[in-house]
Amino acid sequence: MILASYKKYILNFKQASGTSRGILKTKETWFILLNSGEKQGIGECGIFRGLSVDDRADYEEKLQWVCKNIHLGLETLLVELIEFPSIQFGLEMAFKSLEGKNIFELFPSKFTQSEDSIVINGLIWMGSETFMKQQIQDKIDGGFHCIKMKIGAIDFQTEINLLKSIRKEFTPKDMELRVDANGAFTPSEALEKLKRLSDLDIHSIEQPIKQGQVEAMAILCAQTPLPIALDEELIGVFTVTEKEKLLQTIKPQYIILKPSLVGGFKGCDAWIDIAEQNQIGWWITSALESNVGLNAIAQYTYTKQSKLPQGLGTGGLFTNNFDCPLQVKNGTLRYNNKTDWNFNL
């Protein structure tokens, strides 16, 4: 018999982190804890307030319902939770954790055996020009060959100048540059801004305009001088039919998958299948989960064997994260299995 409980946890940022949606100082998350005899399982429901489709008043009520009905089994619960993607992910993680030999080894591989690593991008948070410059230098010093810069919160010309300063030193072969607008551009100005960015050999731009403007985004993807990656656009698109319709209408160059926001491993699998059928590229990104969620996402991502840099380097942002074997080294994420977990709620 499986018993389930849940617990809330607030992650505190080391430094307030800027996005075009505002400044983040804390990040709420929830854990599902399973017990079956001697075995335990842990899953993280990484709700992202203001962004997740399941940012709803009845979120905790739904977690209570899940714990009371855990006997229904994973498959039935996932169907019932279609409108709660972060809880779907937490449950998938918890059941995988319960089944494994090791509570934190969900997908045994060369990655978890410390024999291989995952290439990741270095994330540059928004802030003052000085702060952003310092972050860029830190990433370059840290051996990254792919940098992702959040744009849209400060003056566009300042952002262009920052990107130009990187390009003066590094060719596209030496350093891949990605930008993430988080929907900051208006449809009328977006194409002109994309043209200016394309002069700097940018790899791709995430979500140039706000989600939900399907027609405007489709036109932009058809005319764009640099590849567009859909991110927030995928949130709240639940059925396979809706997913197919969205990708076939917009025809983006890439999609970005955040398991906490798109329904966990199964949700990602569905998007990847449709993307590949339509010759659309993809990569996987964490969404400010604790190291518990990041660990699950990283292990899952490794099994996909994508050649693109992934967005998995956010574990070091918090003062009260859990010690774990994940390490960022020379622009890669590694699993040092000589390091123990310290998971205390």
C-alpha cells in the first residue's frame, strides 16, 4: 500500500533575479512524498506563480485530493490532473523515485554513473548593464560555449550593445548566443528587432511576443531572419490534437520544454514526437525547481541524447537549495555520485 503526503517549500534567491515579468526574490514549490513499506519516493511540483497554467486557488486542495486518492495509481491520476501539469510532473517523479533502487536515481545512465555530462547554456539574468556584463564574464570564465541572455526589461539598444561586446570577442563558432524575450516585444515592432538581433548571429530567440497571439506568431515565424523558439506558448495546451494544431499553425523553428509547465515526462514526450514529425527542433529547460526537480529533469534529458545545449543550470540560484551530486563544470552539467544528497524539509 502506498501512503502519500505533501509539503510546501519556499526557495530564496541569493540575488533578486530579473525577468521581463518583474523581479523574483522567492520561488514557491511543493513536494509529494510517497511511502510503501521500507521504500520512499520524492517528487517536486514546481508551480511557477504568474506563469503556470495551474496557478489556481485550488492548487493545495488538488494536492490533498491526490494524496487521498493515491491508490488510483499513476496512470489514472495523470488523466485526472491534466489541468495541473506541475502536479503531474511531481507525481511521475515520485513514482519513479519509489520504484528505483535509489530514491534520487530515476533514470540510471552514464550520466548518473558520472561517466558523461550534458552540455548546457549559461543563463544571464536581467539587471543593470554592469550586473549583466559581470554575469557574461562569469559564464565565459566558467567555460560556457552557449549563453542565453534574457532581454526586454532594459533599453533594447543597451542589450544590443551587450550582445555586440560578446560578438567582438567570440565568433558564432566559439560562442552560441541565445536570447529570451519572455514576450516583451509587440507584434508591430518584433520583426524590426529580430532583424537587428540577426546581425549578431544569434542562434535563436525565445517567445519574442506574448503567448496567445497565434496568428501574429505564425506570421513572425514565416518572416523571421533568425530562428524563433516557442516557450510560454506551449503552456496550457493539453491534448495531442491541440498541440499538433498549434505547431502546424505557427510552424516555429524550435520549441522549449519545461516539464513542470507542460505535464512532466509524458507531456514532454508528446511535444517532442509532434515537433520531430514537423521538423521542429527542441530542447529542455528547468523552470526554477529545487535540485530535486532539476535532478529529475537532467536525468530525463540525458536519455533523449539531444545534441543541443540544454537549459539546466539553475540549481545555484538559491540560498536554501538541497545539497546534491549535480555540478556545473566547463559549461556542462555533471552528476558527481561521490557527493551525497542532503534533503531535509
